[in-house]
Amino acid sequence: MAAQARLLELLRTRSLRVGDFVLASGRRSPYYIDCRRTTMSAEGLALIGALGLDAIRAHGWTADAVGGLTLGADPVACAIAAASFRSPPPIPAFTVRKAAKTHGTARRIEGCYEPGARVVIVEDVMTTGGSARDAIAAVRAEGGQVTGVLAVVDRGEGGREAIAQDGVPVHALVQVDELLRGT
């Protein structure tokens, strides 16, 4: 089975829930995508790493590092970093805290990020784009340049358009209509 088709199958069986849910954006939805159930599985990590790396390269996004807002972005970034090690050049990962630490280095961006880096922001599920935009702002505040945003799933609820207002191109591995087909 092709990697894209298998990712869709994993997301449908592991991550998609039907019911009545309140999303992080505050909106209500008849379905919820708990992407971590896929992004943190061994097979999901392998698929997302390979597909994410392919997408970054296909779009020509230069990436000195890949990362996003913790927690949803963390396994996606690490999967892409691992895939890039097997298919050089390697792209290290970083994570953006929701707030800077109040101890130690007091950093908001942790991991393999250096000021001035060109980065791709990743996230698991994009709804309004708030998490990606928060990560974009943090990277820019640290002198970085965001070359693209990669989401595992785009719910098609305005996130892509909001991020485009920041001048950043967006790609999603899966569109929500693909995921919901047949449910």
C-alpha cells in the first residue's frame, strides 16, 4: 500500500473520532482528530517522516531545522528529522514552548534551533492556524526565517488563509475531506 494511502488509513482508524467536541479554537465540531494517536505510533512516525520530508523538498522549502509549537508538532518534527538522517542532508528538529521557561536558559525555542535559521514550521492538525502562527512569531522574534508550514491534516477551517496573511506557504499531507470520505 502506498505511503499516502496508509497514512489516511492510520488516521481514520487511530485518530478520527465522531461525536460532539470543543476544539482548541473554541469551535464545536462533529468530529475530532487526535493526531497524536497516529503521529506517536511507530508506523505513523515512519510514514509522516518520509512524506513530510518529501513534501518539504518537493516545495523547495529550505530548512536548516524543522519544528513547531509543542506538543502536537513535536513528533512530526522528530519524524522528519529522523527521515532526513536516512536521506541526507539532515534537518534537525526544535520545539517552541507555549511560554519561555522561567529558569535555566529561559528559552522559548528548544532543541536544534539557531537564531537566523531558515525553518519549516510543522503541526499535526491545522484548524485556525493559531498554533503555527504562534510558532512563526516565536521563530521570527528569534531572528529566524520561516520558509513554509507543513501540517499533517488541514481541517479546511481558515488556517491556510490565516498563515498566508503572514506571507508563508502552507502544505498539508492530508485534507480533512479525504479523511472524512467514507465515514
